[in-house]
Amino acid sequence: MPVRRTNGWRAAGLAAGCLVLLLSMAASVMYGSVNYNWSIAWDAAFHYDENVMEQMIVRTTRMPRAFIAAAVGASLAVAGALMQTLTRNPLASPGVLGVNAGASFIVVLAAIMFSVSSMQVLMWLAFAGAALGAAVVFMLGSLGRDGLTPMKMVLAGAAMTALFSSFTQGILVLNKQGLGTVLYWLTGTIAGREPDMLAVVLPYMIICWIASWFISRDLNVLMMGEDTAKGLGQKTAWLKAAAGLIVVVLAGGAVSVAGPIGFIGVVIPHIARFFSGIDHRWVIPYCAVFGAILLIAADLAARFIMIPEEVPVGVMTALIGVPFFFYIARRGIVRS
């Protein structure tokens, strides 16, 4: 059960989370295969000298990586919270819409069958694939007299995920030589991502973060049941369409930059509700902060597991997410 908190406690908790986020970003900048002290990080940020190797590495590699992890983690967590509300499924995530599977299929198809190697091009193709997967799921889930329902959305998402995944595996089997080209992307990683890749999608992410908070009151009403929401005059079809579009942009943007990173969209909304309660006006900002912290922490841990090699951050989030499934099953959050 979520802990009941006054708005004062919620605001204090959110402020503490923001402080932890800043500290985690600082740790991400300073620590890795080579550690840097505070003075180097400070000079790289405010007194940059491109002739100093340490400052150049911090400015061009470590700092963008921390910002990319924060933006991707926040986007996936907020998208997960919206999906769990839309589907009324505590284990729902952006992957339910076929976002990850659609993006993976298009990237594999382009990289292996058409020899596309540019990360910028693959990023846009991944975004297009994510949108394609979500559009098909929404179209299939809207068939029938009763329109779009949570159950039909989940079933359509599972079907399209299986379809796109089978296509992806088939392409990889037919062309094993190209496996290395996309394997690292398919596991999810933020290592080696260029700042320009985030700069392209960040404005859309910010707009969707703000938009998700603006519809938070309506989401609170929708949680009481669709019939109740309609009785109170809410246009549920428009709300679902708006929330679905936000999920597609947030998850599609995150996947296009970092690849399919799982479990953040499942784990973080539950943690956020534990601290903030079920009011989406607080759940959304808590998810954004906690999601950013989790992905930064996972990326930081991935640097030390197999030094000097790095474990893909998608593997680290999976190591966190799998035990969490056992935890929520034990606590009875998921009931038949």
C-alpha cells in the first residue's frame, strides 16, 4: 500500500530526490575506468580548456552521458506510469505498446539488410519503428464496438511484440555476420552516444514531461473507472489518445537514443507511488526524478562490473527489475 503523505512531505521528498539526482550525475561524471576529482569536473563545466585532456574527456564524454541517462530514465519512468494507468495493469510498461519491438525490428532491418551504419540515421529509424509499433497496437486495440479497452490494448501489444520480435530474430538468423552491428544496441546502452542525438529528441521529451503533468488530474479521475469518468463529463477517448501519444514520444525518443532498456517503466512507478501516493500530480514528477536516478546509477554500476569492459546498461536494469517482480508478487500487488 502506498504511504500517505501530506503535500509538504511530498514536496520535501521530491526536493531530496532532486538532490540525489544531482549527486548521482556528479558521480557519473567523476567515476569510471578513470576517476576525476571535483576540480576537474568543475573546470570542465565552467572553465573549459580544450587543451587539457581530462577536461575534454569530462566535457565531451562523461557529461553528455550523464544527461542522456537522466533524460532516458525520466522518460521511460513517466511513460511507464502512464501505461499502468491506461491499462490498469501494475506490470505494464512502454513495451506493452510494441515500442521496443517495433524500434528493434526497424533498426535491425536497416542495419543488416540495407547496411545503414550512421547512428543518427538509426536513431530516426528507431523512433519511426517505435511509432509504427504503437500505431498498430492502438489500431488493433480500437477494433470492435466498445473501442479501445485496456485488455484489448494489452493483447494487441503482446501480439505485435511477438510478431516484431520474430521478424527481428529471423533477420538475425539469416544474416549472422551483421549480428555484431546491432547486438550492442539491442541490449540497451548509453555508452558512446553523441550529445547531438539527445539534442534532437530532448525538446519533445520536455514537452511531453510537462504535458503528462497537465493531464495528471484527468488521470486521477480515469483511475476511478471509465464509466465513472464518463459520468463526470470526462472525454476518456481523447484522454487516452493524448496519454498514448505522450507514451509513444517519450518511449520512442528514449529507445531511439539508448536502445530498448527494460524494467525502468515497470519498477519506478511503484517506487514513486510508495512515496507520493496515487495522485498523478505527484507521481509524474517523482517518476521523472527516480527514473533518472535509477538509470544513472545502473550506468555507473555497469562501469565497474567487468573493468575495463562495460556491461550494457540494459543488463543492469534487468538485474534490478527481475528481483522486483518477485517482490511485488510476494507483496500481492499483482492479483489474479
